[in-house]
Amino acid sequence: MSGVVHRLDLHQRANGQDAAYAGMLERAYALLPKLRERAAKTEEMRRLPPETEQDLHKAGLFRILQPKRVGGFELDYVALVDFADVVSLADASVGWNLANLASHHWMLGMFDKRAQDLIWDDDVDALIASSFVFPAGRARKVAGGYTLSGRWPFSSGVDSSTWNMLAGIVSSDDEADGVEYRVFLLKKDDYSIIDTWTSTGLKGTGSNDVEAKDVFVPDHMTLAVKDVAGGPSPGSVVNPGPLYALPVFGLFPYVLSGTALGNAQACLDDYVDIARHRASTYNRAKLGDLQTTQIKIAEASAKIDAARMIMRRTCIDAMADVRRGYIPPIPEKTRYRRDGAFSVNLCTEAVSLLFSASGARGLYTTGALQRQFRDAHAVNAHIAFSFDAAGTNYGRVALDLPSENLTL
């Protein structure tokens, strides 16, 4: 685990929040043995075990981006990458849900103060799920708010959450005024959970469907996408820190990209450990002495290290920009999305390389390797990590064509 120590030192140097940041990371590292032991149980349950959720709560990890005014840690945005990276060394499903649910404390900090107070005055630890599939929801403007209906897929951690951020498209009766993308906060009583999450990877994330029918949502419990495109948000009135002025959907890939990173690093660490000690079944040659083994370690580690540098540098630069009052234009946001997809693809390539190099060992359903392979490809399946989508939009904008991503 020497690589882990190096990464912790890197975090300390890079963030300008040394003591608090390092202390929180130590809490995350301390959980890894328990999380590894529970990995099979997590997959069997298809959601995080209650004891895992409690461990994450006790360590304060869900609150890494929550505003300080309500007792959160308000760390820099790169924390989403770093903490998912660490936790996913043990189990990608846990890393995925940690980053996902922690990011919703960050997003709630951009809503109207009344929405923040309604949730956090009742429970500062309240978990909020989400589904940002905008076409899945249809909303109409009515007096004092909106009515919302839809069925949304992939709402990770929904069974543990008391609230949900659901995306929808608002249109007028004749659509003469066009459409608007908006996020709606619904309490658990206002939607039903549909048990659909039987998956090949990220099995423990509990990413079920949710459905709502003609639910009234007050104005202050909604947030327009255009209001979180960079610069002060509605929540900046009470949360003036730069964290709550970042472009939410421009940086969206980095909410979850750290999961791919930690999962790939764990796969590499395991492969290196086995190669140090294992001999070939057929000729008893030590695997570590084989040049092919050495080359594969070099290639996989280069991909993972490059991915980490891309992810972290994007987040750190975005925080530096917002601190100086710079709002990134569309071309820069398309680069964020391009690099987010590209870096996760590098992690997937590294895991696939190591899985192939592991031979028959990867065929067994026991052990971590097969789970790491499945989880890598499940992460990569998220639309945020489709290089076809992100690359096409980047290329369009580079050629002076309009962006096709309406959330930017």
C-alpha cells in the first residue's frame, strides 16, 4: 500500500487545507478493512449495508462538501475525487454512493435558503438521492411552484435517502416560451421506489427507479440549471464560499470519477502483490520475473496516474478560477466533460488490461478481481463517461457549432 501513502501526501500538498483534509482522509483509510470484508455482503444486498452507512456517517464523510454554517466541512471540490478514490480501494459501490450522496449536500447548498433550512434544520445528516435524467421528468409551472411527474432511473442510494433531487423539463402549455431544465427536491413520501437494480456491476449502489405523479413542488424547493452554470447561485446568499459558485453540470463527471480511479488502483495493487509472490501454474516461473508482467504493470499504472492527474487538476483549477471570479465559458466546460470521460476511460482500460493479464484467476466469482472488472465497466457505462458523447460535443464547440449539452 505504499502508493496510498504517496497519494495522501499529494492530497496534503495540493489542497491548502492540510490538517483538516489529511484528518478526514485518515478517517476514510481507517474504514477500508471493514469495507473490504463487507464487499460480498454489499453486492448480495444490492445496497449499502446499514453498518456501512453508519460508519460513513460517524466518520463525517457524507458531509465533506456540506456548508460550514451547518457544521459541514466545506472542503474543496477535489474532495469528491479524492475520497471516492480512497473508499473505492475497498469497494467501488461504497465509493460511488459516498461521492454521489456527498455531492448532494454540495448541491443543496446552492438552493434557496428555505430549502436548505427545511432539510438541515430537521437533520443535518439527511441523505439525498438523485436522478439527473432530465427527459424523464415533466413539469408545469403553477401558482407558487410546479407540478412534476415522471419515472427516473439510476437513483443511487435511494432506499437510504429521505429526499431526492429529480431533474425535469419545464414547458408551457403551448411551448411558445421554450423549455427550461430544472431540479426538484422531493421528500420520500412524494415518490415511490421501484426495485429495478439487478446489475452486473456497482451492484451495491441500490440505484433503483423512482416515480412521482403530479407532485406539487414549491418554487423554493427547485433550482434552475441556468442558475448553477457558474458564478453565484441562489444559495450563495448564505453560503458565499467559492464551492457554491462552481458550474455544477460542467464539472458533473468529477462527482463520480474518483470511483473508477480507486477501483483501478486497487486492481493494480492486487495484481502487483500477486505477481511478487506467485509462480506460473505450468512452468513455475515467477510471474514478477516475466517482462510481459512488468510491462503491463507499467502501462496500467501510467494510465491510472494520468487519470488521477487529469481529474485532480481539473477540480483544483476550477476552484482557483472561481476564487478569482472567473466563470468558465462553454468551450472550457466542454473540456471539463471531455477530460472527465477520457480519464475514466483510462481507468477502465487499466482494469481490463490487468484482468486479461491475470489469466484464469479472473474466472472465479470469489475474490476482488472479477468485482473490480465488473465495477470498472459499470462506472464507464454512465453517460458522463461516454467519450463519444463528451468528445462529440467538445469537437462541435471547437468547430464553432452550438453545444448539444443543454445543461452547460
